[in-house]
Amino acid sequence: MRLRLVMAAAGFLMSSAALVACGEDTPAVCGSADQLQSSFDELKDIDVTEENGLDEFKSQLETVDGDLDQLTNDAKSEFSTQVDAVTASFEALGASVQAATADPSVDTLAVASTALSEFSTEVQALISDVKSTC
């Protein structure tokens, strides 16, 4: 009788633990990282050499900016160093895109391309670091 009671209690505890684990929410920072990854992937797919490519790039850059703001808010305390690096590289990218839009030339597009590459490196590192905690 005692054994059955112990077995029943153990079964109940195991079932309860499984339900609690299933009910745990994913931290907001994980969703923010996923969203930034998605909008950044769309940004990388834009061909700025096509007609209206720079305008499309600038529009998607605004989406990335919003997603970056959300991730920054969610991750700032734990990932402040990475967030600061991403923010700085994003600002440089924005400035280079503005310059390329104002004066489209091989030189300004090359600077924008380099800034995009640097931003890509920083944002991928941040997303990777965040996702490792999810």
C-alpha cells in the first residue's frame, strides 16, 4: 500500500514537473533576436544596384532599426558590450547609406558595403550570443 502511494506521488510529481516545463515562456530577448535575424536577412537580400534598390534598402533599414531597438531594450543589461558594438556599427551603416543616397557613386556604395559587412559581423555575434541563452 505504501509503495503504491509513493509510486502515485512520484508519478504526480513527474507529471507536474513536465507541465511546468511546458508552460515556461521563452524570454523576450529570444523572440527579439529571432525578429532581428529575420529583418536583417531581408536587408541582406536587397540588391541596391537595382532600380529603387537604395530606397528599398533604406526602408528595410528602418525595420531593422526598430527590431534592433527592441533587442537592445530586451538585452541591454546582459549583453551591453555587444549591444553597444551593434549600435555603433548600425549608426555607421545608416550614415553611409545616407551618403550613398545623396551621392550615389562607386566610392559611396563601397563605403556602404563595408559598413554593411561590419554591421553584419556585429549583429550576427549579438544574435548568436543571445540565442545561446535561449
